[in-house]
Amino acid sequence: MVAVVGGGQLARMMAPAAAELGVTLRVLVEGAGASAGQVVVDAPHGASADAAAVSAVALGDAERRPADVLTFEHEHVPHALLHQVSDAGVPVRPGPHALEAAQDKIVMRRRLTELGVACPAWAALPRDPEAARAALDAFVAAHGGAAVVKTARGGYDGKGVRVVRGSADVGEWIASAALDGPALLVEEKVPFVRELAAVVARRPSGEVAAYPVVESVQRDGVCAEVLAPAPGLDPALAAHAQAVAEQIATALDLTGVLAVELFEVDGAVLVNELAMRPHNSGHWTITGAVTSQFAQHLRAVLDLPLGSTSPVARWTVMVNVLGSRLTALTDALPDVLADPAVQVNLYGKEIRPGRKLGHVTVSGSDLAEVRARANRAAALLRGEDADDGVAAPTADATRRNA
Amino acid sequence: MVAVVGGGQLARMMAPAAAELGVTLRVLVEGAGASAGQVVVDAPHGASADAAAVSAVALGDAERRPADVLTFEHEHVPHALLHQVSDAGVPVRPGPHALEAAQDKIVMRRRLTELGVACPAWAALPRDPEAARAALDAFVAAHGGAAVVKTARGGYDGKGVRVVRGSADVGEWIASAALDGPALLVEEKVPFVRELAAVVARRPSGEVAAYPVVESVQRDGVCAEVLAPAPGLDPALAAHAQAVAEQIATALDLTGVLAVELFEVDGAVLVNELAMRPHNSGHWTITGAVTSQFAQHLRAVLDLPLGSTSPVARWTVMVNVLGSRLTALTDALPDVLADPAVQVNLYGKEIRPGRKLGHVTVSGSDLAEVRARANRAAALLRGEDADDGVAAPTADATRRNA
């Protein structure tokens, strides 16, 4: 029995994989109507920072036996709580120590730097406002007049990340950091060619398996589209990116799926972010690889042998459905499914602007065609005309987000 | 919202497909611990012949809104009950009229004969015992000294089917038929080369989609293994088998998945049985085809466009796990999953001799290798040594069950 903290779409997508493995799932969901709560029978309600709720889901209570392992669909669980569960005898995977590098971007940068992993130039900003302003302005000056400031904790999908030209652009963040708000770090604004992601899985015994490196097309700081594998990527660079992800997983003694978001720069890759759980850049594996990242995550945290990461088609493209003008996404299914190659995955979430509501995947042998079909399906689910918002396939699909 | 009668593995395997489509599932399960009840949140208990239970699952009750459609994982629902639900305004798919041909083998043979579909020679036996004995003995004499007697209703997986040399071999069935037990029919014992299955889906609008024709390897009257597509099958015969299945689906005005079990005889196919639901011969589609038969069934009964039936690999082999010496199938996972190409699907059922507890699939380009790996995995799940019970791949894999 696997207990999962978090009731969003990532926990939801673990459910089919668990059913197939004959493994029972227990999910701590935020409340009624949660995405995962709709498809998991044992889904108690509670916040991921609520010690009693996390404890009950992991260690059991009057009605529930202890889980075999506790895992996560997000990193926002207090450190002390994880140690408490682990000390009580239920393995926490990934472990608290590894997870810290996903919870705190300063910890992450420090560890990666120690490992010799190539990252953007970076610096932690002091808590003192005056010192922070001086450090930030000096960093910006040294890096071409612009930089990226991030909150060390709590950011996601572009939140907690801001491009700045000077300390005045993040005055309120600096003030907040001085008052015990999230600490800040600054990173160089990397002139990247495109963004890539390397998804790997590792189990306690040490076995590691790597998926093909994908291109992640971002719009407004959010992953919009994933092209698997990354078109035109130099095989040596792809192998290097996989090796870096495997190195990080091993060095951090990580268990489960690790997604490493990367910047491709002239013939090299720099690590942007880490996620220690199934990740949006791996959703294509549900239909496009022999073993989905969700099945792989469950295998990994249960210390079962990892499955094949081979793709089942030359190309698979995944497109997120971010917000919709429809009242129900299922209303679009008659049009969307009229393309027999389109595979949809809807999360059962209430529609809100920009919210990740589902995704579509298409596999095939012609990248431009696959991409056009997937984007058309996503546009229909967003309630747009079939040809609105469609990324027209180009001969050089690899450079769209350059 | 789709309501399903029956809580076995077929309903269980609809759950992932429903979740992905963003469609809610409600399943009428036989009782606590049912295979589907473990993975479906809304799973009331009740028998499939219980009018109140079927009515509540379809039409709703104090806590439940009416379903958009009622469907099945088996055919054993009383006819009058289906009409009642349909008359109350909830579509029943497949409809009661079509379903009758899957519930009653005499009705099935009569309809197929009317359609001009090639079947084994057959005759309904009279209810009068003396007349039945005379008719059966005459049929046997006219068909080479052996025949197959079947109960018209209630049989499955080899039950209700007996090879006979004369009426004395089914004396108690004849006596039972005279006392209002199941009516009997007799069929010629077909000297088939092998058994095939053609799985198609049809939706109310009339759209039909056919999966590749597969070989179904039977052992002791139960499907043991499915090879997809059927190795070495003449493409013209494969197309003919698909056309026959499509003809039956259309002529019976069927909605949902239809599995047509076929005998291959010298250059022709004869229809053996029909199943109007996802079927064991289609389990390979979960991992081996773009659209699984479970997703296809849901699309069909919801009148959504049907998905691609294309295979994702040259060969996919599915092997059933029938019974096990283990105390829990999950105990075998460390060994089974050591082969990264193996995909398991366990049904969460209590272990009993001969019971269908799960299946494994392997896809690849070399049939003999794929078959050996799938059989090895199934043997491990049965608690046998890896090399017990393994169907050794042969150069001519198509003739193993001739």
C-alpha cells in the first residue's frame, strides 16, 4: 500500500498504475472534489502541512493500517513531519534529505554546485535588505544588466520567479525576506536555445532508468507542450543530460522519479530546476512509453525493478490544456476524439483561467503532423476554434521557443 | 457518468480509461472486496439480477443522480430489467435486444444463421427428453460420431460446454432442460486449425472500428494466451473476419465492444461465440494498441468517436494468470518486473485454483521472444519456477494449438 501526499492530477495519474500493479493507493487530498479523490477509494481529507493528517495517511489510524511507503505529488511537506514518519518506521521516498533540494532552491543550487553539475551562475541574497540590494545590483551588473530572482521556497509554474534589471524590481520580495519570508536567490538569465527535461527514476537498491530527453516548450513561464524525444538533439548531449540526471539522483540518494529541467545552451546543458516526483515533462510517457512515469514512480518507491523507458512511437507530443472557455471539458470530446490518434487525459478539476485541466497526447512518425494534431485537440478543449492558438508546425520545430 | 453492472476485472479495467476521459464511473459490485470496487469510488453493492440494485445504479437514488448510460461487464442481467431501465430514460448499451444474442446461444445461432454468417452446424435440442436424446444422437451420427453440447444460457470459460459421443454423456443436462433448466443446443465439433478473435466496437451513430484479428490459445477450455496479431494469418482472411464482426455488430444494432470468437478452418472462419463487452482476447490492447478496448467501450457507449485501433508494436502477447501457488501475486513482482519489458495487470482478486487473477503483456519485434518472456512472467505469478509451464517458443508459433 502506497500513501501519497497531495490530491492533484499527479496523484490521480498514479491510480491507474497502482491498479495495474495490484497495489492499493491511499491519497491525502485537500478536500472534497480533489482531482485524485475522484478516482481513489481511500482518500482522506487534510492539508499536506497538517501533522495529524500526514501521520494518519502514512502510519494508519483506527480504520487504516500503516502504509508500506509514503510518497508525494508535490514537495510542500514540512521537513520535521517527514522525519517523524520515517522515524516511526514507514519509509519516506524520496527521503527528507533528498527532498530538501527540491523544496529549497538555495539548497538545490548549493548541492548541485558541490557535485560539479553545470548550473546558471547564481548567488543567495542576504536577508538584510541593504546587503541584498547591493548584492543583487552587483550580480546584475556583472551579468549583462539582467538576472532572474527566485524565492527559494514555494514557487511553481513561473510563480516566485521574476526577471529583473535591478533590485528595485523585487523590492517587496527583499522586504519580505528580511521579515522571515522566503529567502531569495539570483541567477544569470541564461541565453538558452530551448528548454529540455531529463526524467529518470531511481529505487533504493540503486537501479536507475532514464527516459529519452524531451523538449519542453514554455509559454508565460508554464510548460505548454512537450516534444518527445527532443527534436534534433545531439545524441551526445542527450546522453550527457541523462547522465547528469542520473548523477543527481544517485548523489542525492533519491528514490522515485526525478525530473531535471535543463537549459540547452551552445552544445551544453545547465540545470534549471529539479522536481522529485512525476512531472509535467513526463506525461507523454503514459501513452508514449512502455512504462509510464507514474508506474515507474510507484515501482521505484516500492523498490521494485524499473520498467522499460522505451518510446512506443518515433514521436509523441503532449500539450497541456491550460484553462478553458468551456463549462465542461467533456463537452469538447465529440470534436477532440474525432481525430482517432488523439489521447486525452482530463483531471476532473474545476475550470479556472490558466489552470492545468488536462493534457492530450498524439504519437506518430511525422513530428509536424503529430504536433499540429495535438495542438488542435488542446485548442478544442480550451474552447477555442480548432485553428486558434495552434502552433503551426514548422520545418524547424526545434527552434520555436528559441 | 457511466454505470456498469458487474464488479469484476472487466469493470476494474474500465476505471483508468474513464479517469483519463474525465468520465465518472459507477459500478454495481457483488460485495465487499470486489475487483472493481477496489478502484472505483462509487461502487454500491448488489446482485446483477436484483431489480432494485440495477435500477438504483442506473436511474439513481436519494444520493445518486441518474447515469448517462448503463453498460455491462457481463451479459447476465435479466432482460425485463434492462427494458425497465431503458423505458425509464437511461440508455442501455448494448441494448436488451442485442444482448439477448450474447445471453442465449440458441438466439445467437438463430440470428447469425439468418444473417448468413458461417457457423458450425448446429441444432436446438427439444425440451422433451426422449426427443432430445433422439435429436442429439442423430446429430452425432451425422457429424462423425462426436459433437459439442452447450447450455444455451449461463456458460462461460468452458463451463456449460461438453464434447459428447452420444446423449448418454449429457443425461443430467437433458433432464434439467426438461424441468425448465437451461435449454440445450448441439454443434458440430469443428476440426479447427486454431482459434481467432475479432474485436470491434460500434457506437449508436453507426461508426465501427476493428482491432487486428488475434490468435487465442486455449488450454482446458479457457483462454490462456493471446497473440496479437494472429501470426501468419492470411490478410484476406483477417479482413474477412473483421468484416464478419462488423456485420454482426451492425446487424444486431450493437453498441460497445463486441468480441467474436472464431474457429479458423481451411481458409475460412466459423463463428464460435459472441461477447458484447470488453473481452479477454482484447486485453492486449491496454498496452499494445493506441486505444485500449476499455477506452473504446466507454467511447462507444457514450457515442463518442472511436479511437485508433493501431497496434503500437509488431507483436503483443498477453498471457492470463490462472490460479497461483502464491499467497499474494504482488510477492512475485520483484522477479516478474526484473524483465523491464513485462507489463502486469493484477485484478486484486482472492486466489483460487484456475481463477483469472491477472494478466501480463509483452510487446516487441520478435514473436518467439515476446511469447517466451510473457509466459515466463505469468509462470512466476502463478508461483511456478520461471521455466515451468512456459510455452517454449517454436519457429512455427502459429500451430501450437492445432
